Amino acid sequence: MKIVLLGAPGAGKGSQAVKIVEHYKIPHISTGDAFRDNIARGTQIGVYAKSFMDKGQLVPDDVVVKIVAERLSKDDCKRGFLLDGFPRTINQAVELDKITGIDVALNLTADPEIVMKRLTGRRSCKCGALYHIATYDKETCEKCGGTLYIRDDDKPETIKKRLDIYAQTIDPILEFYEAKGVLITLNGDRTVAEVFEDVRRILDDID
Ligand code: AMP
């Protein structure tokens, strides 16, 4: 099961990704997580990526594609994988297609106002768990006990920039997957459980 998860920042990709990989036992490949991990470890890639991420800009394609290509070459991706936050440009989609085809591109739509509320109240854990201050008021993760943090790029002005870039880059990617007959669009303005019910129905059909 080879899945690509598309959607604006805050559309709920991360929350669905956690549920999908738990249910279908496939590796979760999040390019954003990969960069944050590199930043935490102080690698050269991390330092380079941070200079773009902090401004809400995309990291250049060659760096992102290399990371994804390396990860997809690992044995655990043979059965399938979930790509979260990749591709973000049409060039990345074309490069991915040279490496492997995919079974489905799930596109989560979301109202910009809802997205802004989700992202400004988001609290993240390094284990990948996500919380919102409206429904979770603790400072530590209930899964791993880690201290929750606000992502550097979850500041209102950076969020705006990320949303603008998304709007400018997504159409050709959607057209690319539509032409391949693998695009499925879902309304992401619902609870995580409601969206996942749809996601499961779709993925069960493919499996
Ligand atoms: P995310 O966690 O997916 O929201 O990604 C956080 C940030 O990492 C993005 O705003 C970009 O700066 C960078 N990033 C993640 N994935 C990509 C990608 N596929 N292409 C370019 N930049 C990316």
C-alpha cells in the first residue's frame, strides 16, 4: 500500500498519518519530521533546512528528494509506505514517480480559518504525537512523557506564508495524481476519527 498524503498545513495530515501507520503497519515517512530530527541532531542538512523552515519556505527539491529516495530504498518500504508532506512541488511528484508509483494520493481539504486555529493551538511531541490546547492542557505527552513544544514555524506570520506557498504549488500536483487516476479528496474539516473512518474505507478497498 503506497500512499501519499496531501493537504495544506493544518489540514490534519499528521493526525491521519499516525492512525494510518498504526492500523496498516507501514512506515511513516514525514519529510518535516526528518528535517526536525536533523535539526535536533545538529546535522548539516538540519542547519540548511532550518534556514528555509523558519521562514515558512520550502526546502529545495534536491535535498528533499534525496532524503525520500534514501528512505524508500530501505527494506521496510517494500510492502508500502505513507508519505506525509511529500511531494510539495510538481518536480518532487515527478521525481517520486521515477522511483515508484503510488496506489493512492489522499488529499485533505481544510478551511483556512480552521487551519489557523489548529496550527496556532498545536502542541507537538518529538515522538510524532500531536495535541491541541483546546482539548489537552498538559505539558507532557501522554504517549511517551516527552515535553510538548510549539513548532518554530507554527507562529501566525509563518503559518500564513506556509499556507500561501501551499496554495501556489498544490494545483499541478493534484492534476498530476488526478491524471494517474489515484487522487481521492476528503473533507478535512472534521474530527480526526471522522476523517479516519473515510480513510479506512478507501484504503481497505485498495488493500
Ligand atoms: P511539515 O512538518 O510537513 O509541515 O514540514 C515543515 C517544513 O519542512 C515545511 O514548511 C518546509 O519548510 C519543510 N518541508 C517538509 N517537507 C517538505 C517538502 N516535501 N519539500 C520542501 N520542504 C519541505
